[in-house]
Amino acid sequence: MVKFGSKDLARYPFLREALSYVTKNEFKLEDLDNPDYFHLVDRAKKKIEQYVFEGKLGYQIDYNKTHEIIVQEEVIIFLISLLLIKSVSIDSVTKKFALLESMRFEKYLVGDLDSSNHDDGKIKLILYEIFKDLFKTTIYLEVNIYNFYKIKIDDYLDHPIAFQEREWNLVNRTLNKGFVYLDSNEIVRLFRNELYLLIIDRIKRMNPKKVPEVIVTISNSIKNRWEKMYPPIRPSGHHDITPPCIQHIYDQIKNGENLSHPARVLLGTFLIYSNKSMEEMLDMFKRLPDFNEKITRYQLEHLAGKRGNTKQYFVPSCEKIKLNNLCFETEVCKGISNPAQFFYRKKF
């Protein structure tokens, strides 16, 4: 059993041991209208606004207090954040928050692992404790290969990431004696994915007897601001027929889901072929949880032939779309071999 120090627990407030710091003091979310908690509510609000509206990981832990108070406050801020997101009740906001929050915890984990040497058992085993405590999975440090971990194949297949992207499929992994091998970068990515799903689950299970007024006021403000920034998605083509594969991407964006790289290429080339301006395209992509304007702008300019080798990329063919599991063919697709052909179809 790893013994966490107070600073460890402040960085990982989702752990059972961290939560015990507030449960032993009988903290209740229903008490947040008490002015004693307003400074923590404000910190949770500012963190959410940075995540949701700026896409930034600017939140910092305040270490200028006693260790026990630091942990108590970080756990309470975490719980307040979950309740605020639950009260906003917009799927895309929930998923963006969960992704950015899991990335924040990932940064702490990477820092802990990078600051330790290979023989530092305490830090290395933080990973073990987190996976065992939260995800009911045992991971093992491979002592014969530097910075490699292994997971039993059955346990690996219990995690959704094993089926989400081609690189994580079992056929593309290193296997030996019933174990799947992952390097330190991959195990951290697995951590982020699992924690992302866990945060969403905890938000859904938030069910206080009464939502405090301070939470209702802030969540309504966040909701109104989001809806003004992100009005409903409009079709991108010149006609009213949207290719089913593109419509599926629109639906994913509306639901706050991230897109795979092939899906981003398909959407980008389709929007370019639709003669959308850069600002119109950025307005679509900025709805993604991991949106980065600088990177997205560069990639769209590259697809449009304005960067790199000045080659403009055409919309992928239906055959290639099928290979990337992005095809959602319906009756309207009959007789076409590329989504761009929808531009020449008339209204029904």
C-alpha cells in the first residue's frame, strides 16, 4: 500500500484517501451557500471558465496553508466543480471540462514520474495505487525494461480505449505471456482516458438534496455564456443535403465528443471544399474539447494548400472513409464515391 503525502493528495483529490479529508469533517455540498465556502466556489468557477471558454490549464494549487487545509480545499473545489458542471447540464460542457480536468491531473502525474528515478518505488507506485483504487486494474512495473508497464490482457480489454483507436487495438500492441506492454507515455494516456470517463460518471452521479443558490446562479451564467458562444451548428454545403458521414461528425461535436485525426481531416477538407472562411471553420472546431486555435489554424491552412508543399487536399473518398470507420451510409449515398458529390445534388 502506497502512503500518500499531503501534497500528493492535493494533486489527486479524486482518490478515496483524499476524499476522507472532507468526509471526516462532515462536509456537505448543500452547505455551499455558507459564505465560509465562497472563496472556494469562486476558485472552482474561475477554473471552469478557463477550461470551458479559454481551453487553458491555468489552475494552480495554493500551497500557502497547512497540508491538511490544502487537501481539504482541493477536494472541496473538485466537488464544487463537478456540481457546477452537473447544474449547467450541457453534454459538450461536461465533456470539455472532464477532458481538461483529466489533463490537469495527468500533468501532475507526468511531473511525479519525471521527477523520480527508476528505483523510486513510492512515486512509481502512485500509478499502481490510482489504477487499483479507481479503475480496478492492476498494473505492473516491468523491472527488466526501463519505463515499461504491463497489464493482463483480460484487464486491458475491459477498458474502452482498447477498441476506440486503431493504435490501441490488441493486434497493434506488444504481448508476452498474457500481458500487454505499455511504455510510460502510453500508461499516462491510458490514465487520462480512464480518468476522463470517471469524472463524467461522477458528474452524472452528483445528486445533492438541494442545489445551493450560489451554484444555481453561477451555472446559469456559464450556460447562458456557452449558448451565446456556440449557437446550433448549421449545415456546411450549398444545398440542404448533408452527407451522413459529415452529419455524424456534426452530431459528435454537438455532444462534446473529441474527433479522431481522420475525422478532423474529413471535416476540414469538406469545409474547405464548401468555401467556408477560416473563421467559419475555426468556429466549428473550437467546439471540440481539446481545441487549440494556433494548431487548428495551421492544420486547416495545410489542408487548403496554404502551408507546407502548397498541395490542397481533396475530400477523402467514400472508400477511404469506410476504411477509417467514418462511413454512415444511407439511401441518399447511392451512386456517389465521394461526399463532395453531394454539392451537385438537388433538393428533394
